[in-house]
Amino acid sequence: MAGKTKGALGRLADKLAVESEPGLTNAQLMLTNHDLKPVEPARRQWGPWNFVGFWIADSFNINTWMISSSMIVSGLSWWQSWICVWLGYFISGFFICLTGRIGAVYHIGFPVVGRSSFGIWGSLWPVFNRAAMACVWYGVQAYIGGHCVYLMIRSIWKSWDRHTIPNTFPEGSGTTTADFVTFFIFWFCSLPAIWFPVHKVRHLFTVKSYVVPCAGISFLIWAVVRAGGVGPIVRQPATVEGSELAWEMVKGIMSSIANFATLIVNDPDFSRFAAKPRDALWSQFFTIPIGFAVTSFIGIIVSSSSAVIYGGNPIWDPLELLERFLDDGSSGQRFGVFVIAAAFALAQLGTNIAANSVSAGTDMTALLPRWLNIRRGGYICAAVGLAMCPYNLLTSHNSFTTYLSAYSVFLSSIAGVMISDYYFVRKGYLEVRELYDARKTGPYYYTWGIHWRAYAAYIAGILVNVVGFAGAVGTEVPIGATYVYNLNFFAGFIVSAGIYWGLCKVSPVPATSDKWMEVGDEVDDLRLGYQEEQGSGSVEYMQGGTVKDGGKLV
């Protein structure tokens, strides 16, 4: 009976398994599948303009709109906050290009890139961290997208009002029946977008890069015309000065970088589809600061205009301002709100797919590659995003944003180790095939599959910010720790990268190069399977790999 049960479970497991090449050992089945393998030439379809469209599309979302506003609330003038945005996103673009280069050259994603630095099995912890955050953010972004759907429905039926529709949710839950229904509608309508493979979903970003900026500019013109000018914020000076002003600008720059912390780590998930490595370089470096700065500028001017239109404090949330426009009542304004809310819903969909669904799907593929691919992982991410009830997190907005920003501390340490490993320790040289091999003799197996040098550097990068983080959540800490935490991404990155490089100098690691040597341009359709020879302990690889170093198959 037990044998029959085991057989049935085995058959079920085999039926649920995703496609994989023949000849893989059980260990390799936990390290690779079609979505984790290096991208073959047929799927390298992202050119430079696809990356331009991707980042323009990603820049137009509600979070970006409000980043400058938070700086103005903290005491900066509009032009000072805009300088912070430019500097912050230029720095982010630089880091994006550093990590994206690895994916663009070797055509491998973040979970596989992490194996060279953290170890074959040690990479699972950074991957799990990134996947968990992607699921949380998916739910939050979907809830914001649900607010867009709420405005679209109210534009058609004014009776659809959260204040008049009977509410079945308890007070203080963070949502109402009307809001939850529209959240579910947005969540449900997002599911088909997860189905498409990553190399084809670029078309969604192309459409979004045309539609959403047009809607944002239309919103800008509409608000300025209604206000009869750009409003008081552009004439308002900074309310802080001296050293306080300097530190507020530093925090503004860091908040812009924190908004990119997750994407800095996992940009290889997208850049691996680049037709050529240079396609993912300048297109990303320039588009990121320009796109995000323009979006922030529109947010500043629209919010400034709202202070003239309605009086009182500026309305920083564009969806709240649209709802005020809707309450004014004319049919023309309702139509305008519908169109802009629909464009913002598309913006949230694109952002959720790019930053969360694909990222979580790729990460989950690495956690259980025998049974998960990017598509299945994306649907699991969507299910978790719904089940986590994101409105509960948003009941305390300040605390939630504080903790999410603090999470960049963990991600900066991961980025520091990855970049130090590729650029300073290995000088661009990776033995791609070995990244999918769990044998103890492999160069990336280290100790029990975990690289202790990477974890020592990773923990050190976190510890340098721990005291400052305690201060950010309300604990009394020394002022020096607060200053360090104000530079949290740089502090974590520099400490982790420096310690990793130092440890590898003192205790060298295998598979490195004495000179700069990227052999990723020789990665073709790499087959990874190998088989044990009968009667001997040796291992014979199945031919088919084309990654070579001096004529040697690696």
C-alpha cells in the first residue's frame, strides 16, 4: 500500500514538473529549468528601444509621482527636491547598468548570478528575500490599481461611492466593500498579463510608454488651466536651512535610490533578454533619470495647482485629486477622470508585472525549479498578493513606508556582494555551466554549497545600518548612527562590497581571472546535463555547450 501511495505521489510530482532537458541529476533538477537556463538567441529580443519603453513605462506610477512630494513636505523647495530626484535616479541608473551588464553579457537572471557569489545553495536566501518583497509589493501596487478602477466606475456610475455603499469590513481595516471589490477587479484583470513570456511582454511596456505619459501630461495641463497658473509651491522657499537642509537633500536622494533597491538587484532578469550587451547600457542609464524626473516634475506641478483649485494644503496623491475633480460633477470632467484613471490603471499593471510579477516568478523558479517556472511563480505571487490583504498594511502608511525603505538595507548588501564578485574579484569571468552544477568539486559550491565570505560581507553590510534603523522606527540612538543610516544604501553597499573583496584577497576563490575577461558572448544554447559513466567514478558531460575559454569547454 505504501509503495502504491509513493508511486502515485511520484507520478503526480512528475506530472506537475516543468519541462527540463534530459540527463540532469536530481540535484541539477533543483537548480535548473528552461526559464533559469541562459537565454538562447531566439529569445534575445530586447533592443535598446525596448529598454527605453520599459523604463518610461515604469516611471509613470503613483509611487514615483509622490516621491518629490514627500521631500517638499520635509522642508525642501520644489527645485531642491527635483535636484534630489535627478541625482538619486542617475545613481540608480548607474547601479542598474552594473548589475544589468551581468545579465546582458551572460544571459542569466538574478537567481543564477547570485550563485557565483553566495554559492549554489547559499544564493537561495537572497532569492527568497527578493521573492517575498515582490509578493508584498504586488499586493500593495494592485490595491493602488484598484483605486484607479474605483475612479473609473465612479466616472460612469456616481452612485458607486465608498461612503454610501454598505460596508461589510470592520472599522480600521483599511478598506471598504467598494474599495475591495475594485481591488479584486484590478487583481483579476491583471492575471492574463502574467501568462505571456518575458521576451514578449515587452509589448505591454511599449504601449504603456505611449499611453501613460500622454495621460500624465494631459492631467498636468488640466490642473494648471483650472488653477490659472502653476500654484504656490513653485514660489515656496525651503523651510529648512544649513546642515538640516543638507541632510534633508541627502535623505531625498536616498529615498529615490531606495525606490530602485529591488530593481537594482534583479535587473539581470530583464537584461538577459538583450540582443546585445550594449542594448542594455546607455538605454537604461539615461532613460531612468529622465523618465523618473519628468514624472516627478508633473507630480510637483499638479499638486501645487491643487492648492489653488481647492485651497488649503496641496493634494499629493494624484488619485485623491482625481476624485476631487470627479466630485465637481460635470460630464466632461467625469470623462476626463475616466481616461486618466484608465491610463493610471495601465501604469500600475505595467509596474506590477515588471517590478513584481516577473521578479517573483523568476525568484520562485530558482527556489523550486523542478515544479515552478516564471509563469507559475507569477501566479503564486498574485495569489499571495491577494491573500496578504494589503489594505491592512496601508492602515499605517508612515510605518509601512519606513519599513519598506529600510528593506533597501538588506538589498544593498546583496548588490554589494554581487557587484564586487563580478567586477573586482572575477573581473567579468563566469563559468556559466558550473552555475548549474551541484557537485562538491564545482568552483561555486564552496562549503556545503554556501559561500561564507559572501555571508560575512552581507551581514556586515546590514549591521552597519542596524542601529540607525532602530532610530528610524522610534528608538533613541546616537546621532552618528542616524547619519550613517541616512546614507543606508551606500553604507550597506560599500561595507559589503569592500569586505567581500578583502576576504577574497586574503582567501582566494576559484574560477577567477587576472585580467578583464567576459566570455558571455560565446554563450549559445547551453545544455547542462551530464551522466555518470558505468563502472567508474568519473563524470562525462553531454556535449552541446559552447562557452569556451581558450578552446576549453566550460
